[in-house]
Amino acid sequence: MPSTNASEGLSVDADRLREEWLKRLDDLINTVDAWAKEEDWVTRRITKKIHDSTIGTYHAPALIFQKETARMILEPIARSAPGTEGVVDLYLMPAYDDVASLFHYDGGWQLHYVFAGSPPVARNQEEEAKPLSRETLHAVLQKMIANAA
């Protein structure tokens, strides 16, 4: 369960924003954890300490999952960024290659990944987003595993 550590001097609005963000993250982690387990991945939840000037210092949930020799981490990055209400990265471990990013906007998580056939200069945020679903996550994980081989 995510926890908070409200910093002195933060407003009630900061507390509300932090709680909304932690709820959004917890829902994402729960969903991806369930999908991963359905695909026979072994999962482990961890927490990450994050310092945010707007909402204070808090511990956010993250998820490590592994299948055979492929190990991934779903890691929260920021509560907000231009045009988005949350950023979470999906890394292939142990190299921590940033292979996919999830941005929360338009009411849901959007998965950005540079698929084969994309221009070599394309970046995650420039690629066409796909709404996060079990199928889109599965496709990205398969591509990540293939690219690592």
C-alpha cells in the first residue's frame, strides 16, 4: 500500500493531489500485477521514495516482474508533466533500458513504445500512443524480450 509523508507547509490541496496520484498508481500496479500473473510472470511489489516540490515526499508503489530470464520494472517517475497527469516508465532490467513509458491523460493510461518500423529518431513521447490494455502490454513485453535476445 502506498504511504505518504506530508511535508510541513504543504496545503490541503497538495495532500489531495498526492492521495489522488497514489490511488492512480496503486490501481495501475494492481492491474499490471494481475495481468502479469495471468501470463505466468512472477511479481514483487516494492516502494520508491519520491520528492515532489508540489505534493511533498512520499513512497510510491512500483512493480518488478520476471518470466524466465526477462525481468522488468514498472516505476513511477512523476505525478505530472506537460500534457499528462502522471508518468510511469517500464524498464528492462538489469540494464534499465527505458523501453516504454505510460502517460496518464484523456482519462486513462496511454502506452508509448517505439515499435519496429518506426523512424530511428522516434522517441516514446513522439510515437502514437496505445491505450493500456492487457493486449498492448503483452505486445510491448514480447517486443522488449525479443529485442533483448
